[in-house]
Amino acid sequence: MDFLNWYDWITPTNPFAAIFFGIIFTIIVSFTVWVDTKKGRTVGIAALTGVSVTLIGVFILNAVGFYG
């Protein structure tokens, strides 16, 4: 079983890839929020929201059998 494939950034093929690219996207968005606002609380909210959505989304998709 491969953990990452070159095309996983388009449609993740396993939960690890989905979490990995979700966290990478969250870091990019959080950095963009930091550059725009320079407020730590706002960056924290953006990061927490991104990580939460990623983990909940992967859990739901895994529960309905998307990755299997």
C-alpha cells in the first residue's frame, strides 16, 4: 500500500493522503491569513477550523467507505 501517489493532491486515495494535503492546505491558508491580518487569534481560528474540517471530513469519508 502506497501512502502517497503523485495524483493524491487532486483526489486523495487514502486517509493519510487526505489528512496530509488537508494540513498542507491549512498551513497555506493560515499563512495567508497571517500576512493579511497579522493577528494571532485570527490565524489560530483559521488553523483550528482547517484541521477540524480535515479530520471530520476524513472520518466521514472513511466511515462511508470512500477510501476502501
